[in-house]
Amino acid sequence: MRHILTMLIAFHWMTVFAMLAIVSTVDPEHGMFAALRFLGAVPLPAASALGGGPLAAAFLAVVFAVASVLFLWTLLTVSLGDGAFGGETDAVARRAFGSGIAVLSLLLMGAGLLPVSGLFVTSAVALAALLASYLAVHAERWAVSSLSSPDHADLHAAVRVMAAGAAHNAMLTRLSGRANPETFEAH
């Protein structure tokens, strides 16, 4: 079974971070503020003189692009994989969400010293959205794995446990003497 929700979430965050990378490069003098405006924070007029410069804009563009590529990698491993979520797919998803949180935290730290209205609320909402997405991915993983059919090893183990239980019950019945109806009536 394909992980449709995981693929949609990975596509969404890949697009968000790619758009943030593009927005950061459109105006290299104010790249950080363009990214903050895209997320919903409003730089105050006094902040426009501080700008951050092209170096900060280039750094942000590269960091956003790396996060976008990691979410693309997650999308590809989930969609091209065998349908089982685990191993490499799980590790890639953790890296992607970790990079997303790190990028948003870097943006918060970089803009924390500048006069920006709504910075902390915007950052909190973005981090909460990433957390909710991460939890949704793992909830889908849990739901799909609990609905999947058991493999051969699981069936073999279940048969062994049932056989051992039946042997145990038969042994207890013989030891207690309940197996012979004549013995049961005599007592």
C-alpha cells in the first residue's frame, strides 16, 4: 500500500522550501525579509536598512534549497520504494523534517535581532506545522503497518505458540484426571 499522505506532505514541504529559496534569491539585498514576508512575518520599516545583504540571502537560499531537496528525496523514496516504510525511507524522512526544523530555527535566530513584527508567532506556527506533518507521517506508517498482512515468520511464530498452548492444556487435562469420564464421576 502506498503512503499517499506521506507523499503529499513531502511534496508540500518540498514546495514550501523551494519557494522560500526562490524568494530569498529574488531580492538579494533583503532576502531574509522576503522569506519572512513569505511566511507571514512583517519586517518593520526600521529593519529595511539592516537588510542582511546578499551573503545572508545566498546562505538562506542554499539552506532552503537543501531542505527542499531532502523533502524531494523523501518523496522519491516513498513513491519509488516497495511500499514498506522503514529503513532508508524512515531515515530520509527524519533527515528532511530535522533539516526543516533547523532551517526555520536558523531563520528565527537570524531575524531575532531585527525589528520584525510577528516573528515568533510565525515561527511557532511553521514549527507546529512541521511537527504535525511529522506526526501525520508516522501515524500513517503505523496505520499501514497494522493493516498489512503478517509475513511468513509471524505466521510460523503464531502457529508455534498455539501448538504449545494446546500441548500445555492437554498435559494439564491428563494430569488432573479430567480426561477420563469414569474418573470424573467417581469423585
